[in-house]
Amino acid sequence: MPSRRPTHPRFAVVGHPNKGKSSIVSALALDDTVKISDVPGTTIKQRSFPLSVDGKILYELLDTPGFQRARQVLAWLEKHDVSADKRHEVVQAFINTHKDNAKFNDEIELLTPIMEGAGIIYVVDGSKPYGEEYEAEMEILRWTGQPSMALINHIDESDYSQEWKRALGQYFKMVRTFNPMRTDVSQHISILESMAQLKEEWISPVKQSIKLFEAYHAQMLSQSAEAIAKLLSEALSDVETLTLGDAEASEVDKEVLKEKYKEKLRFLENKTQKQIEKIWNHAHLEKEQALLTFDGIDLFSEEAASVFGLTRKELLITGATSGAVAGAGVDLLLLGHTLFIGGAIGAVVGGVGAYLGFNELSEVKVLGQKLGKRYLQIGPMENRNFPYILLGRAIFHAYHIATRSHALRDVEELSMDSTFKDKWLNEDLRKSLEKYHKMFRSGDEVSVEDLEAYKNLIEGVLEKLIV
Ligand SMILES: Nc1nc2c(ncn2[C@@H]2O[C@H](COP(=O)(O)OP(=O)(O)OP(=O)(O)O)[C@@H](O)[C@H]2O)c(=O)[nH]1
Ligand SMILES: [Mg+2]
């Protein structure tokens, strides 16, 4: 008869209330829907959080309520003491006898998955001193006879991990430290490796899960790079038009079209950010949209230019100025403060943003008669720095999303780090990128191969940043 037991590894995350059990489940299952709060007793029912990729479950974590009456449970078990090989049955007998007794709801919820075969992850807070009250909990877990490991989490700054390690070492084969608030692929994989060591039969399925997890991570990186490559090619080649009718184009018409163009670029950026959040299972960041679109640092602001854009010197070295419209780009750059030609010619003013021609993205052109109608047209992108700003922002966003723990619930202040650019962009890369930016800016159709090559450059950047 085929077994109905799932074949993937399952682990029940258990412990005292309010020690970060749900946070650990959230971080390891990459699931931002796990209920987490600083109110003890937040989790009241056991709930399964499988990590599945393409319909296949890699492993499953069971979030459980904390122990409430460990001493009483242990007293009951000890009253029914039997030889060690029968203790598992006594725990089952406890569950059967008390399953309708609300008093032991939490213990029954947490013991049930373990008795059904789940491995045990016992969570403690290493920032609080060890105490005897934990002994009853650990003793009950020992009675179940299931393979187990302990994770020391640090909710606060203080460190009592030495005393915890001494105590936990007597009950658990494996004792590890884990920080659910930090996302780190190697920390994640190393915990999975520990899980594999708990039981002979688990080695091979857990190893398999690790392989799949690594492939999954690589896939998320690749999909993010693809989304960013598409954003750049679409944004830089975008053309917007406005039909004029018979009248002359007014300044208002030009402004309307410029606004339409900017809106489109913002829309494309926003769409890509959402895609990337979805790829990394961070689809519930609604409240933090303000943060992730860098509120106050608008895509078209001077501040964005100075943080993400290239400096004047970098632009020159990169060759981003070559082939400028009407041959004026280089001259203008050297002459004064304006990189961009067109509307910006007159606007030679000081300041970083100004010399980068920041408000000028592309020239509004009045197109000739077409069936008696006139058109205003803007795009493709003419601003040489814009691609680096858009790309810099996209990489910054992807980096933050990819390294954001799923256990974080608060709105986090995202500091604008002006050295971020140096972490990923060097002269060689700038030159390689520029070739494609130029291609996108030309507005000509970009071949699948070129887009793929550009995507690979971005993927290389993400791989370096997100390890
Ligand atoms: N700074 C910090 N806070 C943490 C850490 N782990 C958990 N917390 C916080 O501690 C509180 C409790 O975390 P939970 O994950 O809900 O704890 P729990 O053990 O599931 O709690 P119950 O379900 O109530 O038993 C939450 O406010 C978390 O944000 C950590 O490593 N660092
Ligand atoms: Mg919880």
C-alpha cells in the first residue's frame, strides 16, 4: 500500500511563546503571510507553510503555538512512565486523552505534527537568560522521540548564548544560531544542511531540497535580471505622441506630452518593481510602496541623478555622450552644464542635476502633416544619464527586495547609500552597458540575442550583490 505520508521534509517549529517561532517559519518558508507580532500567544493554531517551486514542495514548516502548560503535561507523562521505547506512545495517549480539553490546546496543536512525523526545531531567545522553565518543554520534546535541533534566535542585543548552548546541548543533537531578520542564502542553506543531519533517511531528501532551493534562488535572480532588462529596453525606446488637430502646437501641448512621457516611464518602473517583489515572494509590501518608490526622491529629481546617475567624467569615459543628437552633446557637456540638447540648451544653470540636464529627457518634436493632422512626438530617450539612473534604481530595489527577510513586518527606513553605485558599476561594465543603452535609445528593434546579452550583464551584477 502506498504511504500517504508526504515525501518532502517537514519540520515543526516549537518553543516558548513569543520567541520568534513564526519569524523563523516566515524566513525559511520565504512567506510574508505568516502572522508575527510582539504579543505572546499570536499563533494559536498549527499551520503549514510549504516552500514550493513550480508545484513541487521543497520542504514544509509548521508554525505552532508556544508551550503554555509544559510542567503539567510533563507531570502527566511521567505519571504514565514507561520504558524509553514506549514514550512516544505515551505522548500519543496524552493527545488522545486531552484532545477536547481546551486547557491543553496549545500543547496538542504543537505536538500533533511532531507525532505525525515532523522533525523538531526548538526555538529559544538567546538574548534572555536560560531558565529552568524550559526544561519541561525540552523533556516533552524528548519524549516524542522525534529528531530535533535547537535554534538560538536573538530578539534583543544581550547575549546569553553560552549558557543556552550548555543547556540545549544536553537535549539536542544540533544547536545552531539563526537570525530570521537577515536573509542570507548561505545561512539558509546551512540550516537546511543541519536538518539533513538529524536523521539518516532525511539526508537524501533534504540534500535534494537544497539543490532545488539553490536552483530556485538562481531562477529568481535570472527572472529579476530579465525584468530589469525589459524595463530598460522599453523605457529607453518608448515614444509617446499627441495629436494636435489643425492648431499650432502650444507650450501647453508640449507640457502635456512631456508629462505623458514621464508618466509612462514611472509606470514602467513601478510595474517592474511589482514584478520583482512578486518574484521574491514579497507581494504584500503595499504599505511600503512609498518607501520602495523612494518617496521624495523622484525618478526625475536631481537627487536621484546624483545618487544613481553617472558623473560628468564617468559619462565621458563611458562614451555615453558619443553620437549625441545633432552632434551637440559632447560640446554642450564640455561647454557648460547641459548634457542634453533641446529644451535644455537654454537652461545652463549650476548644480549637479542641472548639468546632467535632468529635467530634459527627450526633445518634443512636431511631426509633419499626416492626413491633415499634426503630431507632437517625444522619445526615444535622449538623455544619456537616464539609463544609468533607471538601472541603478532598479538594481537598488531588486537588491533590497532579494535580501529582505520575509519575517520583517515593519516599514523599514531605506537609507539612500550614495556609495551603492560603486558596489556594482565599474568602468568596464559601464562601457558594456552603454552599447546596449545606445541600442535601446535608437528606438530600433532590439534582437532577442542583444536583449539576452544585456540581461546577462544585469544578472552578473545581481549575482555579485545578492549572495
Ligand atoms: N529584532 C528582532 N526581533 C525579532 C526576532 N525574532 C523575532 N522578533 C520579534 O519578536 C516578536 C515575536 O516574534 P514571533 O515570530 O511572532 O514569535 P512567536 O514565537 O511565533 O510567538 P507566538 O506565536 O506568540 O508564540 C515579533 O515582534 C518579532 O518581530 C529577531 O531575531 N530580531
Ligand atoms: Mg507565532
